[in-house]
Amino acid sequence: MKKKTTEELNRIIKRIHAIGKARPSHKEVLDFHKYIIREKYKIKPSIKVKQSDMNDETAKTCLREGFPLLDKKEIQADLDPVTTLFKNICRSLMRNYKKAAPEIKKITLAVRKGEIDLEELFRKVIEGDKEYCDSIAKDRDFNGGLLRLLAESSISSFVEAYADKLKGHVDQGSWLRKYCPVCGSAPMLAELKNEKGVEGAKYLLCSSCGFEWRYPRLGCPFCGNGDQEKLRHFTTEADGKGFRVEVCEECKKYIKTIDLRETGPAVVPLVDDLGTLHLDIIAMNEGYTRGTPGILDMENLGG
């Protein structure tokens, strides 16, 4: 497990450095996340979650009726490691990413004073309460978006571990819904890839647990619109066919799509998402909103 984790981390860091070299304008945000990713992978081998007692029949019934397999409100995570990870991420960013240090210092001070209850914060994040962090920050002088990012980064490995216990129950050919069959969250990215019998199958990547599930090639993954006249996509000459933005004129939301047939095996979707922030900016300037919040939804990394 430790060897596999180390190999995964090395691959991710290698990709971060490659994109940062190719796109210097993206290096700052890539470096910010590099320190978060390193801390997450340090603690990953120690993550232990309760073994799922769900059987195949129960899982089939849930999925057939449109219910995800995991009720995030019932997650019984050991929050001590989550708290440790949160503090380690804050410490690493303050030491290595000076721009965010003043904001993070305010957040850590609020934690020490008891103004932020980390256990409550993690619970709200797990449950998908997008307003909680902003409500905490409202009466204090720090960035609510940054607090949410730190909390999500700290808890995500535990949600992913729960997903690993359940993903084997999912029948990719029968779900085809716009929310994750494992945890019920919305997608953050889409991928196109070839598989047996299907050329360019579309998969959605969960914004919470990281699970990938099949979705119809034509259709908005946020409002379900399938009218071809109200769906379009664009890319840039520099990105070629590998990266594009799919937009919906019905709900005015967009999702970035990575065509793995064009990009090759070096791509790390979550890293390449950060490496294509220029596509987010183009989409936002044209009046579209990202379906799930991204780094650009924060005012800025430093507050």
C-alpha cells in the first residue's frame, strides 16, 4: 500500500511540474495544491474506515431506485487524523506558500480560540453544506472559500476510502444519472475514453469521492438537458482536442472534459483541471458557471 501510494504521489508531482513548466501562469495555483496533495498522501496509508456491510441485493435496490450507496451523514470517520491533516496542511502552506500564509494564520488562530469547531466543520463539509464556511467567515476577517478548500482537502481522503468499499456494487451500464452512484455528489470533470465496444464513452468524475461513472455522451450533467441545439463545446488551439469545455444554454453551466484518447496516459485529471484554468476563465467570461465550485470561485488564494 505504501509503495503504491508513493508511486501515485510521484506521478502526480511529476505532472504538476510538467504543467507548471509548460504553463508558467498556472504554476502558482499548481504549487498551492502540491503542498496539499503531499500532506494528504503522507496520511493516506493510515486511513482506516468501517467495512461496508451492504450486500449486492441491497445495492441493486438502491441504485435501481436512484439512491446513492453512501449516506454521507452516516459516515463514521475517525476525525483525529482529519484534524491532524487539516493542521498539517495549514502548517505546510504557511511555510511554503507565503501568499496564503496571512489568511491561513487567521484561520488557525480562530481554531485555537475555539471560534471554529473542526469536528462540526468536517461534518458540514461531508454533508455538502456549501454555506457553512461562508457563515463562519462572515463575521471574521478571513476567506470562507479558503476555509472550505482546506476542510474539503482534509476530509476527502476519508470519503474516497468509503467509496472504495462500495464502488464494486455499481453497474456502469445501468446508472447513467447526473449524480454519483456512490455518494450522490455532482461531477467536477468529464472524461472521454475508449472501452470494449464503445468508442469515446463518457465518464463523470465525482467532486466528492472521486468515483467515475458512465453518462450519456449527449446531455448536461447538471440539469439533464439533452437538446442538442442547447448544448455546445469549445476548446482552444493551444489545448487541441484533448481538453474542451461543454456548456449548456438551458442552465448556463459548464463542465470541462478531458479526451483521454487524445491526451495520453500522462494526464492526471485533477491536476490537469488546475492546468486548464484558462478554459474556466473563458467560460466564465462568456456567462457560464462551473457546475461544481472550483479554485476560481474563491476571491483569491490569499484572501
